[in-house]
Amino acid sequence: GMQSAGKLMKVFITRRIPQEGMKILSAAGVCEVSQWDSDEPVPRAELLKGIQGAHGLLCLLSDKIDAEVLEAAGPNLKVISTLSVGFDHLAIDEIKKRGIRVGYTPDVLTDATAELTVALLLATARRLPEGVEEVKNGGWSSWKPLWLCGYGLSGSTVGIIGLGRIGMAIAQRLMPFGVKRLLYSGRTAKPHAAEVNGEFVPLDTLVSESDFIVVSCSLTPETQGMCDKSFFSKMKPTAVFINTSRGAVVNQEHLYEALSSGQIAAAGLDVTTPEPLPTNHRLLTLKNCVVLPHIGSATYSTRGVMSALAARNLLGGLQGTDMPSELTL
């Protein structure tokens, strides 16, 4: 029903977000929105100020929502809606303790992220950035049989670490390339793996037998730093490593050593620690490392749909109704 102006619930949005979400919020007429109106992340001090007394928060991956932020918000806060599928930036225990509901945006970014992962895998394996560079700097002379040779998917073994929504979507897209075996590892065997003839194997088996390793698990205490010296030492010297999950799953110093010593063939990353990666980072000096600026879900339509879903999740939480995508805490 109609609410008088004094009864509007306060919402803080930590960034400019695609218009689709803003339209849904204003049309609902139940909240008064304040926003950090910039394409750059909200400074910590502004976040702590902006969230005071808020009933709802719409945030991004780059916003660390910890006990301090929740304290600053005060007792009104009943919903946090994040414009992401990952929630490793949220202090889940603290949020749960306070009975705050959480909305997130799974499913809607699955296809875009899977597509980007395949693009990154092909670009890395077939040395696309290197090739572009050679054309520009005059390195392209006559045809040479072994120049810029890479690795193909046909007849290969692909290992996917984490066969969740995104991992499965990646597998489905890779199979038509003529992949011979698809291995996957994770906490549990997945019934849906049958669709791609996926073999559930221990992590060690996956690492040592795969020609391409794709990391698409979520960041948890168990997966933090999982791809380390011992992990890379078990990989084939001809294997290609791809990470589009979270940067912290990889020990970047160990990855640098593995790439520079020829222990593994190449790596493609859409995620790093920190983000952005400093321009003087050692990984960026390597020809066999392709680093993208976390653009997994970056298609116009996907970002618009994410924004709309985050807005609907926020409204559901404010009004005490169902959220289209609520995180089970």
C-alpha cells in the first residue's frame, strides 16, 4: 500500500549500477536510496557513513562487508543484496548472527562467465595475445613450422576443479571441441556430470592427467591457496592452467615460478590478488601468462540482468517476502 515519506526504508547502494536495477527500485516506491555515485569503489569511510541506519544494502564484490560495517549500519539492517555470484566478501557468520538476509546473483551470469572462460582458454593455449603483439611489432616474417605453436583441445584431457553451475557450463562448451576425457574434482560427485561424461577423480589425479586445468570452484578456507608449488609440480609441462574463479585460490608467486621455469606451459587468469593487479607484477612480464581484468560476466545483457536481480532481491528482503535468489545461510 501507500507509505508516507517518513516511512520509506533507507537503502544504501555502494556504486553506480546498470539502470535496470535502479528503475526497479524507484518503481517500487518503498525505499529512499542513497548511493556512492561513482564507477570507482566506495572508500571505507564513506561506506561506514552511508550505511548508518540503512534497512538494506546493495553491494559489490569489492566491498568488504564485515562486523565493523554491520555495526555501523545498526539494528535496522535486514537485507544485503550483492551484485555477484560469489560471497567471499561477506562475513557470513556475522550476518547470520544478526538474522540479516542475503541475496546474490547466481545463474544469470553462468553463460557469460563460461563463454569468457572458453575464450581465455583458447587465447592462452593458442597464444593469441602473443600473436597480436608479433603482428604489431614486426615479429611476423616468413612462415615457420614451429613459430607460435600452442596446444589444441582435440583429443585432450580437460580437468575442471569445481563442477558447479559455471563449471558445468564450461564443460558443455568444451566438449564439442573434441575433448577426449573430462575429469572433475570437488567435495562430491555430481549426478549431472553424466551429461558431459565427467569422471569424478581425486584432485591429484586431475592435476597430473589433465592437459587443461580449469578452476571454477568458490573461494573457501579449503580452496584458499590450493593451487600452489606442489599443485603445479604435479602438472604436465605441456599443460595449460586457467582460473576464472577467485584470485586467492592461486598462490601467484608459485604460479610465477612454474611458468617462468617451464614447469607448466601457460596460464590464463581472469582473477588475481589483488584486483587490479599492480602493473609491475612479475606475472605480467611473462609471455605465457594471459591476465584479464575480471570480465567474466561482462556482457551488456548479463550485467543488466544481474542489476535487476540484485534490485528484486533487495526489495524482497526489505518487504519480508520471497527473494528471487536468496543465499541459504
